[in-house]
Amino acid sequence: MAQQKVVVIGGGLAGLAAAMKLAELGVAVDLVSLTPVKRSHSVCAQGGINSVNDQTRPLGDDEWIHFDDTVYGGDFLQHQPPVKEMAYWAPKIIDLMDRLGVTFNRTPEGFLDRRRFGGTLFKRTAFAGATTGQQLLYALDEQVRRYEVAGLIKKYEYWDFLAPILDAGGQCRGCVIQDLVSMEIRPLAADAVIVASGGPGLIYGRSTMSMACNGSAASRCFQVGVKYANGEFIQVHPTAVPGSDKLRLMSESARGEGGRVWVPRTPQDSRPAAQIPESERYYFLEDRYPEYGNLVPRDIATREIFNVCTKEGLSVESERLCVYLDLTHLPREMLDTKLGGILEIYEKFQGVDPREVPMKIFPAVHYSMGGLWVDYERTADGGLTAASPRNQQTNVPGLFAIGECDYQYHGGNRLGANSLLSCIFSGLYVAPSVVSYFQTREATGEVPPALLEQEGRRHQERHDALLKRRSGKENPYLVHQELGNLMTRAATVVRDNDDLRSAIETVHQLRDRADRCALSDTGNWTNQNVVFTKSLIDMFPLALSILQGALARDECRGAHYKPAFAMPGIEADSPEEKRRLAEAWCDRFEENTKKWLKSTIAEYDSSSREVRLSYEPVDTTLIPPRPRLYGLVGAEVIEEVWKERLASRAGDVSGNGSGAGTKETVAAS
Amino acid sequence: MAGETNDSWLVRHEFLLRRLHSLSGLIPVGAFMIVHLLTNSSVQNGPGAFQKNVYLIHSLDALLPLVEWVFIFIPIFFHGIFGIVIIAGGLPNTSSYPNASNIRYVLQRVTGVLAFLFIVWHVFHMHGWIHADWWIDGVAKNLGGAQFKPYNAASTAGLALQSFVVIVAYVVGVLACVFHLANGIWTMGITWGAWTSPAAQRRANAVCTVFGVGLAVIGLAALQGMWAQGRGEALEEAIRIEDQQYNAAVQAGILKPNEEKRAQPSEAEPGREASVDQASARSPR
Amino acid sequence: MISRSKTSPEHVEVRVLRQAAPQQRSYWERFRVAYEPDMNVISVLQRIAARPRTADGQDVTPVAWDCNCLEEVCGACTMVVNGRVRQSCSALVDRLLEENPAEIELRPMTKFPVLRDLMVDRSRLFRALEKVKAWVPVDSYHDMGAGPRQSPEAQQESYPYSQCMSCGCCLDACPQYRKIELIQRDDETDEQFAARQAATYDRNFVGPHAIAQAILFNQNPTGQMNADERVEALTAPGGVQVCGNAQNCVSVCPKEIPLTTAIAQAGRAATVHSIKRWFDR
């Protein structure tokens, strides 16, 4: 049998994991990446990677609870079998990364040390200093280099993925790529293509994502017919440092250690922060949430900071939105010992000592839960069928998606320290599936050279036309800036149907303007101008999927928050009234679940350039959906009512949902 | 820039050559230099003390040239010439990166070249390199070389240092050698892995600095001592003592008479009477 | 601490050393960018890309440069800023103007072939990692349980080395690391050229980053099993012996990796290894 070859698009954690596992299975891999793979965005992940472990098991933790936490954190929007499989694989993945030489922090006895992260009660998170993502990526990069030396992996670094190549039968037979240095366009034949291209942060202009996270690879798959699912679910991190080039994450621990969030009561007070007297400072989180103060849950903090700047116009600066995160009242020695690392980062990039001058922070787009739609094959007990060709395969045969650019693992919101896990898991898990795909697919023979040539020529013509175009006067960078501002306003923290409708209209206009962009560089050597313009044009289909998905989804779920459809807590004096309201609340919750617990599926119509939405039911057979009540007024009574309903239902259908009740007490407490 | 597929001998044995270069700087070249400067500084105890040390060295007699070449000259040539190869492979950048260790990197190379040029000239100037009459009389002496006479050690050395240019060249040369050795020991400790951590390297640096300053003092003392023996009354006294020692040694049968290793009358201008007086003692056996 | 209250300029003058393609002549071009607070070199370059016009009003092609994470963890955006090699994302305009209020000077790295403007080809840097076998050669990626236990002290010793992001600062500042720029011959296929390139790179200095990686994997309990192979690579032509102890590497390393310690440890390993080999043969 001829050597099978797979093209992997993207060299982050997922792409590298897939490449090395495929190489181990004897499959040749062409690894295509916009940047040298060692520079992929995965390096930015700081916190850690989750798994159940021998320190948490004695406390009652197990894989099921990790699974439950993930599903609960994602507001039940994920298909449960893949998430379950991932949770059960997590300990093995960390063992493997440990064997690969990741410099995980250690206990005095020499075992892996763990820390606690949001959304769980257990110390599940293994970490390597404050650079876990970097360490994990390097370990995989090293293994890929090892196979590169052995000749099984060939890297195409500084190459852009232009499109998958589909044959007449709609099967993926390779892809077209372009050398970002020489601008050469080359079709690559392949037995399968795996897209591992990460998130689409650049659609929001500035985000916490890297410059290579432009979403273009996912969009180019979307435009040839791959479904894009749950696009509207975008995680926003409450505290990031707004830079003129990007938004850099500021860890939650700054508030944990006593940092206070405030704005001057006078809008855009021009005095330095230290000279603004206490009476003229508005500690809006402490004011509005006296109980939690600055440590309100993430999504609430995000919304309040966002509102105080946009709706109330109290941003510290007029040019850009930001609020103060103040540590200056805390003793220096304490700051140095507890927050030294993150304060140094702030100092390094802002040139200001946060121990003396309050930090300026603002929420920032951080992660896309949505992504390319992929399939899976379920086992009877609710796990995944190992090596099933359906796993991680998109609706285009032969085209697979893994990592942040697939939609499968995080539902409506992602748990901290779960992203590294899902990337490595999907990367490792896809490899045997791809191999089975080779065996199960119909015999297709050689990729017709004419097909390769034709696809190569098509993209060459498009490229040449773009270079020659003299018509427009639009500047792609300015169009991008407008798109980013628009998306940030309309589709991040707080969503409003009127805003979304007008944003969709504006996006159409911006797309027309992008079509008229004039290039400032018309040469054909390392032309970053044309590459950027292409990626900009490809941002619009995803932008529309995000906006349309958000507009259609009239509810609040996970990171998608529409105040008009929020379910407020209940306030009543008499227990009877409370009880009644709680019943009503639960009725409404069940109704909403029936109506909206479904995945948004976007499909692209290339002739009209429109995005069409449909919905797909979610497999929630393992853990029945339950309300997220954290921080809600009247949570106790709602929980009480909810448990009663659950119990009576368990009685009705014996066996179904067994155990869910006990798990719930852990996860909901 | 190498572009050929066949590596040169130099490339293939790069590690060995570099390590030999590193080693040769300390043993034997550096070690010899320490002994040499210590011996020469004994002139501070008078020309007689120095002369005694010279007799000790020259007691090797016929073996001396062999020892000189095998243990001193050839290693110096290897160290110097390969050092130039190393220098050619580097690209100093102290203007962009003026770190102390980077400046020392450049100084190590500058002092290396200075030291090598100085040593080549110094051996010629004092020793003459080759002990063959045609060379010494026909070439070396005419070019101002071979001025040192082991059996009139301090006086001939002192006389040879009287020119201002020469003494300045010696001060510069000796300091270059001392810096090169002291800093070289420090880098050698890193190269061979004796001191690895930054703290260890800092401590080693302090030790090397103390060693270097000490050796510089010894070297300068030797120079000053020699120079002082080459002028005025001290010169006369030195010659007198040296001749006395020579005569005594010859008479005691410890030393084979060897006029080649003594100052020729014409060379020592002042105090000739003393020499003439002793001329009778030079009668053949 | 920097004060930018009164002294903030209206514009930032930027001088960029440009080059259209490999082998072509480089030339300086001057840009004027409107000053904004909290700017770094990346945002300056972004402004230039958005409006590529020189200070004297000429429309030119945008400046090409390399970047990705903008958080100083990916290593992409290395360039020579005001004469010193560094990451341009953490090169803050206010700080640079303190160094030189007149202008900011941007040049490509000096030890790597220029592809265009500020973009260079750093493939030699990655080739060096292949040469020293910078990986743990595990048997398989199957589930074989956890790795060997390690003391926290050992982890603390290794961790700094594992932060190396292959940015190349140490190489650019190293006086012993010399630029190699090969040109593909007409009669050469891509593969032949790549092979010639690799062979040439292998013969020349591997550089401090690769030496540190070799030490990192020689410290790893599993990596230790083939420590000799790495030491062998470090004593091959272009190995640790080329180091001239200028110690610029450690002073420019943005991650403050103890590169000179790694070099000395490599020297020690080489000493032991070569003596052992000499007696054992």
C-alpha cells in the first residue's frame, strides 16, 4: 500500500499532537503553519491543564465530576460523549506530557504539583510555572522535530492555507497553500486534511489572541461547505490590559489578593489616579455587589466593567475604554511575594509600576467555544468509539477539525485550564480515526493531477487579480479596525438584538468595502499586505455566523448574555411566594431548555455569500441539564424545587439520570 | 563561509584543537610565564640572586634548547597561531553590547595579539631564538637581537631595556601577557567546566583578578629591577658581581666556561675597566 | 518609572533599515508616526503598515516584519531596536525615546539572512535543535503511566531552560555566531539545497540556545539515557568549543535563561566525555 499522507493545518497544541501521533502510526504528515510551529498561540496559555489525579481522588473527585464540571461550566451545550471521553483521558494525557519532559512543578516528594482553578472544588490543575501552554507546546514541538529528522513529518512554516481541495464527490483530497515568503501557491495532495488553526480572535480587532489567530483557515473551510457551529459563544475575560496592539491577560488573582476596581466619578477625570480623592472614586463593583465586592463571578465582573464604560460613559480614558484595577493600597512586600510574576508582566508592557499607579484594565475577547462542526461516534456507555472515522470529522469527508477551531468540547463557556486539555486530547484522538478513515472510505485512487492543477490555478488567479486590482481606495487595515470595533461592541459581553441587527448590516457594508481594498504593496515577495487583505475578506463569513447566531439565540447561556432574555433571581418575603416564584422560574427554565438547548449550525451559501442557520439537538443523555444558580438571588429555593422535580422524574423513569442528583450537589455548591 | 562538503582537517578536529589551545595557554605557556616572571623578579634581591637562578636554568646545558623549543616555543607558536585563527572567527560587537564580559572578550583577543607579537620580539631581543653563530652574529645582533647574556644576566638584560621605546614595549607586553593569562584562566574554567554557576563564575573572576594584579606587580617589579641594573653604578656593580660569580663557579668546577654566554667587552660600555681587570681570569684552562 | 505627562511628543520618528528581498541592497527609510500612549514597536509598525508613507511624504510599500503573540512568549518579533537585539513587542516607545529622544532605529537581526525588511530566516536556529537532539526519545505515545519522579529542585533547575522561545537574541548578540547566507544554485533542487544548508549550518556554531536545550534534556531523567549523543553533538564541529565567553547571550536573553551556566555545564560534560572516550577506545 502506498504511504498515506495527511496535511495538518496549524502547529499549535492540537496540530502538533495530531502530527506526532500520526507519525507514530506511520502516516506521513505535511504540517502547514502561518508561523514556525514553536511560535503558535498555545504558548500564551499560562494557567495549567486539568485532570483528576491522586491528590483529588481521596477527596471524592473522579473523572465523572471533571466531566460534570465541564458540562455545567459550558451550560450543557456540548454533546456529552466527547466531553466524557476527554475527562477520562485527561490523567493519561498529563502522564504522557510528563514523560515528554514538560517541566511541571513538583511536590517535595517529586510528584506533580496541582493548583485550583475556577469552576471546580478540586486541585486538578497541573502547571509549569506561569507558562504551562508554552511548556506543553514545546514538548510536542520537540517530538515533531524528532519525526521531522526521521523524515515522516515535513513542515511548511510561513505557509498560508488557502482552501481545502474537494473532488467531484465532495471528498477532501488535499489543500492549496501559499508560501508567505516567495508567494508561491502550491496544491498539496493528501488522503486527509486536519484543520487545527485555533481561534478567530482577529475578527474582534484586538483580543488576547495572537496575530496568527485570524480565523482564516476555519473560514476557508466554512466557505467550501463545512458547517460552523455555536459561533456566537465567545469567551470574554474580565481583566485584560488594553494595549494599542493587543489585549494582554491580567490574572484574576490580582482581585483575589485585594485589588479594587474603580472609575473616577467625573467622566475622564484628567488628574492622575493618586490625586483623585476617595470621595470622587466610584468603586462600582463594591457598590453594586456589597456581598461579593470585587470578587463577583467572572461574567458579572465582565458585564459591569463593560457597562460602566459604554453605557455610563465613565471610562478612565476617552480614547479607549478602561477602568482602574487598584493595588496601590496594598503592602509592597505582599504584592511582590504573591503577585510578583503578573505585576512584572504589567510593568514590562505598560512601563508603569502597578504597585504605585493603578492598572488600567478592560474585558477582552479570549476564546471561541464555537468552531467547525465535527462528528463523533458514541459508545453504548456514553463514551467515544476509539478510532472511529467519524470522530473529529467535519461534514466534508476527509476533512477533520481539532483544537480551538472545533466546537466540540466547551459548549456555552469554557472552564479554565480545560483548553490545553481539549487541544491535546483532540489532537491525539483524531490520529487513529484518520487512519481508520483511510480503511473505510471508498477506494478513490490517486488524486487527479488535473484537480490539483485546477485548484492551484484558481487560487493563483485570485491572488494575481488581488495584486493587480487598482480600483478601490479602501485601506484593509482601517476596514479591519472598524470590523473589530463593531464586533467588540455588538458581540462580546452584552448582546442586544437591535445592536446585532445593525451590526449585521454594517458587516455587510464593511465586506463590500473590503472587496474594494487597494493594496499598498503590489509586489510578489513576502507581501504581508495581500495576505492580510485575504484574511480580512475571509473574516466576514465567520463574523456573520457569530452575529447571526447571537441574534437568533434569544436566551442567556454561558458566555452569550442577552439582558432582554435574562432570568433574574427571585425576591419575595413569604416562603409561599418564594416557592411559587421558584416553581415559575423552574418552569421557565425547562421551557427555555426545550427551546434553546441546541447547537447553532451555520452554513455558508457561496453564491449569495449569506450565512444560513439551523439547529442540532445536543446529546445530554449522561448528565441532565440543570440551572446554573451561582450568585443568583433566591438560589436556595430554586435549587430545592429543582431537586424535587428531578427526584420525581427519576421515579417516573427508573434508572434514567441515576446519580445525577448526588453529582449535582458537588458541582452546584 | 564554509560551503564545501568536505570538512577541512581544522574543522574536523575543532574540539580537540580548541581544547589543546585552551590547555596550552595554561600548561605549559602560562605556567612558564609565571616561573619566568618570578625568576626575573628575583633581580629585586640583587643581580647575584637573579644570576643564581639563571645558572640553575642553564645547568640543563645541552638540553636547554630542546626544553625551550618543546615546552616553550612550540606551545607558544601553537597557542598564538591558533589563537589568530580563533580571532578570525569572531566578530566583536562591544559598541552594541558594552557588557564587562564582552569587553573582556575583545581585550582577550587584543592582548593575545599584543602578547604574541611581544613574545616573538622579546625572545628575539633577549634570547635570539636560535643559537647558531651565523644567525646570532650575522643577523640577530645587527637587528638589535640576542642582547641577553645568561652569564651576565641582570646587566645585559638591564642594558637592553634602557631605551624608552623598549621599556614601554616591555611594560605593555608584560601587562598584555598577564591580562591574557589571568582572564584566560577564568574563561578556561568555564570552557572546561570548573566554574559553572554565575556565582561561581563571579568568585572565580575575583580570584583571577587578584592573581592577575599580583602577577602584574611581579612582572613590573622584574622589569623595574632589570632596568635599574642596566644604568649607572648599579650596572657596574652588577657586572662585577656577575663576573665574580662566573669566576667562582668556573674555578669551583661547577660551570663550564662559555664565553658565548657572557657579555662581550664591546657590548658593555661603562665599567669596562672592571672587565679588563678580569680578562686575565678568562685565560684558557 | 517614566513620566509622559508634559514631555510626550506629537510624533515618533522611526528609521527602518529596509531590504526588498535577499541579496538586495538595504536602505534606510524614515517614518513619522503619531504618538500614542503605551505604544510599543509593534504598534508603531502597525501604524506604518496601515499608512505606509515616509516622513517626506512618499508612498512606499509597508514594512514587513514578523510577530505573533505580542506577549514575549512566542519569540517571533525579534529585531535590532536602537542597536540592541530584543523582542519588539516589549520594546516600549516611551522607554526607547528615553534612550534616544530623536528617533527609534529598527534593523533586522544581523546574524540571519534577511527575507524582507525586518523579516529574517531563522531556520538555522531550529536546525541546531535537531543537531543536539533536543527532545525526550520516548518509546511511544501510548499510556505508559507517569514519567519519572523529580525533585522540586531539579524542576527549578530545568524550568528556566524550558522557557527558551527560540527568539535568537542570544545568537544575534554573540560575537562567535556568524551570519550564513546561502543561495540556491540553479542546478540544485529544493531538497539538495536544504541538505547543503543543513550541512553548512551543522558545521558552524550551534549557539547558546541549543547548548542550553542539550543541557535541559540531559537533566531530564529519561533524556539522560542518551546524554552522550547530545554531548557528542556538542563536541562536533561548531559545538560548545566555539564559545568565546563574551557572555552577551545571557545579558540579552529576554527570558533571563542562565545560558552561560549551560555552556559551562556543557564544557564540563564535554571534558568528562572526551577523557572517558579517549581512555575507553
